[in-house]
Amino acid sequence: MDNTLFKQYQQMLKKEKRFVRLYQFIILLVFFGGWELLSRFGWIDRLIFSSPTYVWQTFIEKVSDGSLTLHVGVTLMETVIGFIAGTLLGTLIASVLWWSPLLSKVLDPYLVILNAMPKVALGPILIVALGPGYFSIIAMGALISIIITTIVVYTAFKGVDPNYSKVLQTFGATKWQIFREVILPASFPTIISTLKVNVGLSWVGVIVGEFLVSSKGLGYLIIYGFQVFNFNLVLMSLLIIAFFATIMYQVVELIEKAIIKK
Amino acid sequence: MGFLKLEHIHHSYFSNTQAKEVLRNINLEISEGEFVSFIGPSGCGKTTLLSIIAGLFPSTEGNVYIDGEEISAQNQSLIGYMLQQDYLFPWKTIEENVTIGLKIMERSNKTHKVTANALLREVGLPHVGSNFPRELSGGMRQRVALARTLAVNPKILLLDEPFSALDYQSKLKLEDLVVETLKAYQKTAILVTHDIGEAIAMSERVFLFSANPGSLHRVFEIPEVLRKLSPFDVRQHPAYSDVFQTIWKELESLG
């Protein structure tokens, strides 16, 4: 009896999953199909909104002349490095603040100001200071996520139940041992969730950086397409960004699953 | 000569609005292998006193000696400390949890596994070494916490209401286990509790503290007949309720 009910339950779950997948697919189809049709029948301006077929043609063209691989590669590299650097540096600063409560008190108002400040506004200064190249774009990608990572991770460090530290203190643990054995591992879930936020933020930083530097990358393609009024190029770049941003997010989720499982 | 000796312990907490005296002139001695309890109304500074004995922070005044050595933050003696809850690290296996003290003290790694297995057998959990804390019940987790405390072979065990978060049945079982284990290892132990019955059942002497500021009010000797019994049997013994009444009245008189 139980067995058949369980089988029914499993089948219901399967059915629901299929249902969800089906509708997700239908939305995708309606979006691209509708876009194509609206553009073909001239209900939206093809010059501005392009169409899936035109975007596809541009894609093939750019792939075959090899320029797309270069731009995608550059942007990906900048985003991944910026993302990792932002998260690591943010966590490092959070650790220093945890280490020295006095320092954290001193720096508190500055963190608030830096957090409130729109980091992309620093773009021109970064480019002047670091030169118009990869380095300043990566710096943008990192800068945009450092402060928020610092604040969130520091809050997580402080939120760890002090009794866990007390257990180690009774064994005579040093501050470093307490950090390594308790504070850091207890904060892993928070660090992982900041990773998810930082994926999105780094893309913003890098794309804006490429807008400003305007030499290579998907951000450059967008700004270039905009300037020469080639919106096929703009929309193609957008779709590629959406694709790779999703992949990065999925990778972070895989990492999360691997760590939480432990 | 006491194994643990407290001399003129005073302690005050400071906040930005006031200084609060929590302990006043505490003097006591406990001999080696003895099991004593601290009871008293809330706010009598029992936990503070335990932290001072553990060397977690220094008292404002006074000295603590364990086995003749003065205790300070720099010279923490080997203390085993059990808290209200198990506080096992959820990301470590049971075995890693038991040996965390040894790891902190950087004793050789090879003996860890042997020690962990032996201790887990001792507390009646021989096959859980590779499990994670969330897979164990509350009573089992507190038993693992006991094993973790014993792993570093402490000179003295400080038990800060370690049974308060458990259901009644697990509590009774664990009381027996703790007394039995500590007797076997000849350990000196101090139990902080607000349960008079628990104090009588487990210890040889009961120190009653009064509050505001915390000071030692009276010491009760538990009769010889009860000392020999396991905590569970003490609760069934006719002499138990007399002792309970005496301590209860004294505690009531403190208001």
C-alpha cells in the first residue's frame, strides 16, 4: 500500500517537473518567435530591435572572422578575475576587521560611505590612474563587489555563536586557530551567497569598464554597435553576456552544493 | 591542601553606565577527584566564576590555583569545559569534533584516531566516528561533547549546566554516564546547575551561592550513603528528600 502511494507520489513529482520544463520552453519559444515575427511584419523597428535571424547572422559572421572569440575571451577573463579578486579581497578585509575590533570601529563610517557610493562613478579615475587596459577594467569588476563583500562577510564573522569560540578557548586556542577552525568555516554559507551576488556585480563593473575603455570585449561591442547604429551587434552581445553570466552563476551554485553537502 | 583553590575572588563587570559587582570574596578549596556542584539563584555569578577558573578571563581581584599552579590567561591549566549545549562543529565529523582539542594543542596526529575511538566507546557511541553531528540525537551529541572534553585529559572538568537542554530521560542517563566516567578517570569536577536534585544526585559537596553580589552562602556535605550510589539511585533513596528539603529551604531563604 505504502509502496504504491510512494510510486504515485514520485510520478506526480515527475509530472510536475515535466510541466514546468514544458512551460519554460514555451516562454523561450514565444519570446524568440514573437520577436522574429514582430520584426518581420514590421510591427517593431528592425533597425533598432533587430531580429533573431539577423542576430544569428551577425553571430556567424563574427565567429567566422574570429573577432568574437577574442572579445568574449577578454570579457570572460576580466569578469572571472574581477569576481575572484573582489570576493577574496572583500573576505580578506573582513578578516582584518574581525581581527581588530578597534580598526573596525575606526573604519565603520568609511565603509558606509564607500558602500553608498556608486563604484562605477570611479571608472574615469581608475582608467586615468591604471591606464586604459585590462587592469583598470578588472579593477572595476573587483571594486564594485569588494565593499559589499566586506560588509556582509564581516557581519557573518561577528554573528558566529561565541560559544563555538569558547569551546576552542578552553583548549587554549590562539586567535588564528579560532578564525581557521570556527569563524571561517561557520561563515562559508554566507561567503557562498555573496559569491552569487558578486557574479552579477562583476559583470556590471566589467561591462561599464569596457564601455569606458572601448578597445576590446563585449562591452566594447555594445558601445561600438550603438555608435555605428548596428543593433544586431548590440543584441548579439547582450545575448552572449546573458549566456555566460548564467553559466558563471550555475558554476557558483555547483560549488555551493559541493560545500554545503560537506 | 586543595587541588583547586580560590582565594579572595572578586569580580566586576563594567559597562558604559555602571560597574556591576558580580562576585564578592569567594574562597573555596576542592580536593583531587572530588565532584562538587555550584547552585544558586540566577545572577549569582556561577558561570562567571566557572569562566574565571577556566582562565577565559582574569578576575578583578584574587587568585586561582590548580594543582599548586596559578591560573591566568597566559597560563591556562588543562581545563575541560562543557556548555549548556553540545556546540559540536556541524561541518566536522564526530571524530574530528572529539579530537579538536588535541589538534588545537598540536599533539601528534597519529594518536588522534585511537583516542577518539576509545573515548567514543567509553561514552557508549562506538560507531559514529564518521557521522556528522546533525545525524545524532541531542543526548548522543552531549555525550560526544563529553568525549571531546575528556580527550585532552584535563586536570579538572567544568560542567556548565550541560544537561539543561536535554529531555528528562536523556538527562538521567547522561548524569549516570558522566559520574561513572569521571570516577573511572579520577577527575575533579565542578557542576554548575540550578537543579537541586541534579546537584545532590551527582556531587559530594554542594556550594550554595547567594546573588547580588554573588558570594558563597553555605556548603552542604552530601551524606556518605548517597555518595556511593549512581545519580539515578540517589534519587530513589529515602535520604535524598531530606537533603533536598534542607537545600530547598536554604535556597528559599535567599529570596
